[in-house]
Amino acid sequence: MAIAQFRAPHVADVTDPAAVRRAIRRGDITGHTAGLAPGRVQGNLAILPKDLAADFLRFCTLNPKPCPIIGLSEPGDPAVPSLGADLDIRTDLPRYRVWKDGVMVDEPTDIRSWWRDDLVSFVIGCSFSFEEALIQDGIPMRHIGCNTTVPMWRTNIACAPAGPFAGPMVVSMRPLKPADAIRAVQITSRFPAVHGAPVHLGLPEQIGIRDITKPDYGDPVEVKPDELPVFWACGVTPQSVIAAAKPPFAITHAPGSMLVTDLTNSRIAAL
Amino acid sequence: MAIAQFRAPHVADVTDPAAVRRAIRRGDITGHTAGLAPGRVQGNLAILPKDLAADFLRFCTLNPKPCPIIGLSEPGDPAVPSLGADLDIRTDLPRYRVWKDGVMVDEPTDIRSWWRDDLVSFVIGCSFSFEEALIQDGIPMRHIGCNTTVPMWRTNIACAPAGPFAGPMVVSMRPLKPADAIRAVQITSRFPAVHGAPVHLGLPEQIGIRDITKPDYGDPVEVKPDELPVFWACGVTPQSVIAAAKPPFAITHAPGSMLVTDLTNSRIAAL
């Protein structure tokens, strides 16, 4: 996962989430948000017209492990004050993807020109939060050590459908030694707002993964003989489901360009 | 695991732990205690002379996963009031084993004739408590379904030594589907007083288990292709360590003949 690129030599304070959002808004930070505002929750973004938003909200509610909602806007309102007082969803992510009928038509750094009065923003928890907790506990994340994107697969686990939104759960995989896998279950169980405990471990074929060396998204990582593959529900699930539903209009974040929120990872822990 | 045998046709109330202990004391209940006083904590028993008890207490303190102490007596005192007001450790277990220099010399139903003024009783948590929690959550325990004793192995995980007490951790194994294994980590993490979370899962050879079909203690159970073997630290560890230390004198419970305490399983949960 590439570290955020800094277009300008001086960005005020990359530990302050509001300062990070302002720098992104100005265009001073582009690219990935991994490593910015440590300790703060980052989120996946999905924006849909109001007439589809009700079904999508139902989809997320029915599938909280892959689609944990951490923020929700009023129709047409670019603010999500619960995630940051000054937050403007149209400008505060480094890069967006704009979709029409399931086809990506633009990848802008600002969506003010695409904004509409009927758009509803969904901010969905992301694994950065639980990865930070795992790393702080001394559990290594191989994809971070390798500076690659976590490997992800579409599984045979069907999400509960809602309106046009349906499809398989996407999972991310981290190889861990068995004792670390047990500890990782304990740690990530504390974070239901960012996918929570793993959904599977050890037997990838049971969830429809035929080749552990060939992810459907992201980059492959080695699973060593003394390790188990551990699988978490992944925030790519809602994006995959939106792509399959081919709505007339939708906006998502570009991969790795997440929304940096004011929420602290420690405050979203359940215990 | 054999269900308790009832020698007398009428045992007052097998749900009341004090009544169960009185029935055992009278000789009306013999054999295994599994299934008696549901919801109450049962314990492994180890009794040692005072001059060895300090080292054994240190051993248990250093190895809390296999040796979680739930009760401890004063030297020479057969009471453990924190586990039951009327409890008499000399009469309230269905069967005991008496050891001299590491050799079993008696297997009585009452140890009053063996009692000494220097004996210290250790009551150590047992897996019955967390198995009850797993079963209540809908997670099947194969060895219970098969009415056999849970399979156990000596591992290559060394316990921290204390005085003459040293040796490998013994683990018990329960085969579980991966999603149930994750849930079992969550549930048993709540019970540190009865071995807590698993110590290993999925790769038995990593902890020195060469043949998953041949346990060192207990009976084999099948691990199906869609299951992982999940390993918990086991209360047989202290017994195995005492046997290896060959103390001049020791008393333990006979396998399956546990101490029924007043403690409720729900009250020993950490969360």
C-alpha cells in the first residue's frame, strides 16, 4: 500500500485529521491515505442517489460485517458532521471514482462538478483501524511489510440481498501464525465498526477460494508453512455490489484514497 | 465422558451444588461429575504438602493458561469456603488418586484416612465451564456427542518451571468448523479462570503433535475435512507435571471426578 504522496513540501500536521482533510482539499495531499492521521478512523465512501440509497442502506444493515456504516449524510448535504465538523465529502478525499451504469466515467480529485441535490453519502469502516490495533499488539501485517495491497477474494458467502444490491462477500486475507490468529480474533472482535472478527480462517476452499496465491483484488502475499490464512469481511464488498448493480449514477473513493475522519480508533472499540 | 452414576435411586437435587456435594459425601453419587449442577464451575484438584505447595503455587502463577487457580486452602484445612461454605475437600469428590513418589498407591472415594495437617489443596479451573458456554452458543462438542473423553496431547510448549515442577503443556482438542473456531475464541476468551482462549489451532505439528488421530490421553475424535483442530490449555498439565516431579506425597482427583463448586460459570466470565 503506497504511502500518501505530498505534492507540496509543507503539510501543516499529518497527525491532525482536520489538517489532513484541508491539505487534501487544497490538493497538497494526493494518492493513498494509509499512514495519515495515525489513530484516526478512515472510511470507504459510497455515494448514491436518494432513490437507491434506501436499498443500499438496507443492504448495509443486513450485512454489517462487510458493510459497517460509520457515517451517513442527509440527501444533497456534503457534510457528515459526526465524522468531522468541517468535513466536505466532495473535496476531502484525494481521489474519487464516478460511475454511470456500472462504468467508471471519471476519476477526479474533487466531485463538486458532479454533485447533485439527491446524493446520499455512506461512509463504511475500513480495515486500517483494526490493522493499527494488530500492529500495536506486535502482530505483523505481511502486506504492509511488503508495501503491497492486501489480497482480496470474492467468496462463496452470499450477502443478504436488498433491492438491486446483491452478490458475494469479498474478504481480505492476512497470513498469521496460529497463536497470532487467536490473538487477532480477540483484538478485531473489539472493532465491529471496522469489520470485526475474521469470518474464516485456515481452510480457504471452504469459502470458495481455489487458489490462495491468486487474489481477485490486491496483491498476492506468501502464506508460510507455519501460518494460517485469516480472512476478514472487506469494504470492497459494497463497491463490488454497487458495480454489479450498475446503478445509473454512483460515486466511490478511488482504491486506497480513503476519507480521514476525526473518530479515534480507540473510541470505536466495543470494549 | 460418562455421565455421573447414581448409586441411590433418589439424589435430592442434582442442580444444587451443595446437594450434589452432600450426595457425593454420602456415597450416593460416584463416577464422573459431568452434567451435575449445570451452570456451576467444576474444578481439578491437586493436594500437596506445604513444603512443596509454595513451588506449585509459583508454577500455577507462572502458567495460568493450563493451571488457573480458582481455589486454594490453608495448610491442613479441608475447607475452601470461597468455593462452597460447607465444602470438605476430603469427602466431596467422587474419587481421588493418592500418589507416593510418583506412583499411584490408592484410588479411594474419601481421603480422610490420608489427611495430614500440612496438606494444601489447589482447585484448578476445568474445561467443563467453557464447554457449557460453547454448547449454549450452538457449537457442538464432538467428544460429548460421542460420549468419550476429550483427546489430549503433551505438546512442545514448555511450561515455565518452578522448583521441581516443570514439563510440557498438555492441550485438549476440539474439532470445529472455521467460523465456529472464531466464535469459540471469542467465547472462551471470556473465561480466563477456566483456561481461556485456545492456545493453538489448525497446525498441530507446530506444537509437536505428530498424529492427530492418536491422543496421549483421552479418546480420539474425527477431524472432518471442513474442520480445524482447536487446542486449549488443559488441566491435565498440572497432574502431568506433578507425576513427573514424583513428590513424596500428593493427592489428585480421579479423571472426570471433579470438585463441584458453588461458583457459577457466568460469574467467572471476565466480560
